[in-house]
Amino acid sequence: MLLTPEGLESLRSQLIVSCQAYPGEPMRDPRTTAQFAASAVIGGAAAVRVQGLADIQHTRAAVEVPVIGLWKDGHDGVFITPTLRHALAVANAGAHVVAIDGTRRQRPDGLSLAATVAGIHAGSHALVMADCGSLEDAAAAVEAGADLIGTTLAGYTGERPKTPGPDLDLLEKIAAAGLGKPLIAEGRIHTPVQARQALDAGAFAVVVGTAITHPATISGWFAAALHS
């Protein structure tokens, strides 16, 4: 299955579930990621977002919805699919959409964002999602040729404060700018109410991860509430 820019319309107003576990955790296994993804689809997810090449491969075999893939390499700065090499590997693993750092920061391989996006388009059939941290990032990413823009990095690049929930103000600003590409809300969406608020703020679709697929964090929320 190929996903075209026109095909993105199937994701309008839909839920995308991010299925990721961190290194060293018991659930950090590609088979588990694929099971999480398949379960999320049963629950209504119209697409899934997956980190790691093996996880992408296993998930592609487990679901029939679009897979947004990424490769985290490092912990600071530009580490979400940081280079063209990483991006093409994600596409070759089977991702329909390659999520990359879409900020204006310098990339480790020295390529511009525009050159990276062009390289992905030229070297694969994948679309490109730019994970942004500000309105300026989003505008630059659209100019660079990204097919989707997300608020994934809002609060993590120093341009905006880290809000306790989704950055609804940023969503409203990007939506009002009329950039012409699907705007994906992502980051700190912990409740169904917040997901609805993100959609009402102008998001095209909403990504939820931790609140659905990270038991360690969810358990921590409940444990903390019982001891507060």
C-alpha cells in the first residue's frame, strides 16, 4: 500500500497512536510494538507511529493502516530521524510516512531540511512528516516540501515553554497561518478531552502515545495520585 498526499484525507479528524517503548524497558520488543499497534487499530486508530527499523517492519506486517516511522538516534538536539541516511532506512523498513526533525536547527549530516525532504521523496515512495517546535519551524518545513507538519517538538527546542498538556496556542497559530498541509497535534495529549481540544484548535489529526501505550507512565500517574 502506497500513501499519497491525497490519501492523507483518510486521516482527517482521526486518532493516530504512537507505539513506542524506551530502551531497557520490558516492553521494548518489536513484536510487542506490533501487538500494541494492532490493538490500537482495533480501538479505532486510523494510523500508528512507530520508532525503530525492526518495530516498523513488524508493525507493517501486523496492521493495514498507514505507519508513520521514525528512528531516534541520540537524546539531545536533532535526534528524531536526524539524517537522510536514517530517513531512507525508515522508508525502506516499510514506513508510509517518515517522521523527521522538522526544526530549523542544523542537522548532523549538514544537509538542509529541504535537501533532506527532497532526498526522501527522490529515494522512496514515503511521505514526510516534519516534527516541529514552533510556528516558524512549521512554515519553514512547508517551504522545504514536507507533506505533513506536527507539533511534536513544542516545548523541547527552547522556542516555546513546555505546557503541561498539548500546546493548544501553537496549534491555533499554525492553523490560522493557513500553511496548506495537514497539521498533526502531538505531544502531552493525556486525555480524550485534550485530544478533542487539539482537534478543535485546528489539528487535522491527533497523535496520542504515552496515555495509551506506555504502562509504566500510566501506572506512575495513578500511584502518584494515591500518595499525594
